[in-house]
Amino acid sequence: MDNDAPYPLITLATVTYNAGRTLERTLRSVAAQTYPHIEHLFIDGCSRDNTMELIHLYVERNSRADVPHDIRMINEPDKGLYDAMNKALLQAKGHYIVFLNAGDCLHEPDTISRLVAGVAWTGNPQTDPAILYGETDLVDDAGRFLRHRRLQAPEALCWQSFREGMLVCHQSFYVRTDLARRESYRLKYKFSADYDWCIRLMKRAERLHLPLHNTHLILTDYLNEGLTTRNHRRSLLERFRLMGRHYGWRIAVGQHLRFIFRAFTLK
């Protein structure tokens, strides 16, 4: 980390593969950000639709913008979503990194500015927060607001918090890049590697006595569709195994019985 940097560089990593249907909304959201110190990093798995065309147009518009951002792109085959995300961890130049999928948006044009303004940034890896986190709204395929995310970020987040489920959406979980690189996504998990990754990072932060900072902001408009949503049953089974690994099988069984009961009562 650059100790002389007056403001942190934020890497927004977008992993794409044939994402042309939803990508434009994400590009507009990032382009509208008023915070100048943004790197938008694309990891594309050799898309065959108009994804690359949209990114190239985005680069052209960015070159003429009042607040241009640094845009970089890796275009090569990968072994799936989490492999591509590991590539992003290695390529990111920012002090913090967050993953913003195609279709997801930053909540407001000043979201990153407000996020950074709320942190006493020093550039000192011994004291700067390991993680910045906040809330998430769900939107539909057209970007229309559906509802606030049912799981809410706790006032004081710690790794034990996720025994209640993934209380902070992955897209609202900003991690110091130097720490994130030490905890790559485990490719043996197909649907819930992000859940495992977040827990491991919070455990690392606890060992290093680093704070987790609650921004008290709605950070992300999250597209209510994705790999986990389309594979709900297999995702739940994988999440169950991960919860047993991190919190013990008694807690995993009890929590999933609660999840099932809650799902039926909410119908």
C-alpha cells in the first residue's frame, strides 16, 4: 500500500462473460461516480456477444469524461467465475477492491465519495480498516427497485456474524487488496466461495487486530438474479457444508432448520 497516497484508490472489479444484456447499466453507474480515484478492472472470459463492444465504447466515453477513471481489461479464458475473481485479486492496483457484477450498480453517483469520506484513511496497513461494508438494495432486470435486502449488515461485523447467513452482500464488501490477495477464492466451491472468502478475510482481520468499518450507507443496487439464485438447492447444500466447517455442525443444522422455517413462513 502507498503510504503517501492522500486518498485510497478503489478497484471495482467486474467479471464478465456474455454479459451484454445487463452490463450497460453497470458501466453507466461507475462512469457517474464523482470520486476520481477509481480503477475499473474487467476480467472477461472471451465473451462472444457484444460485451467487448460495450466496454470499448465505455473506454472511449471515459477518455472524454470530467472525472475519468482508470480502466483496465483482461480478456482470456478462465475456469469459471471464481477463477476469474482470483485473477482480479492479482491484477488490482487499488487499496481496496470490491466485485461489481454486470447488472449491479453503485447506489448513488457519490457512493464511493461518501464511503471514503467516512473512513479515517492514513495509508498505514497497521491501522486502516480491513473491510468497509454497508447495505444493499435489490433491483429487477430493468434496474427497478424491488426491496431492501432482507439480511441487514450488523452494526459491528465480525466473522461470527455470518453464522446467521451472509449478512453483508458480496458487492457491498470492500476489502483491502493486500489482505484479499492472501485469501484467494477456493475453486472447489461452485456457488458459495464468496461466503467462505468473506469469513476467512474477517478471521484474518481479527488475527491482525484490524477494524471492520460500517459505512452506514446503501452501497449497492444488486441484480436479483445470478449463479446462486439459478442453482438455489445446490447453493444451499454447499453453504450448509461451509457453515459446518466454520461454525460447527450443530450450529449449521440449527441455522438451516431456521432458514427452512423462515422460507415457509414468508410464503
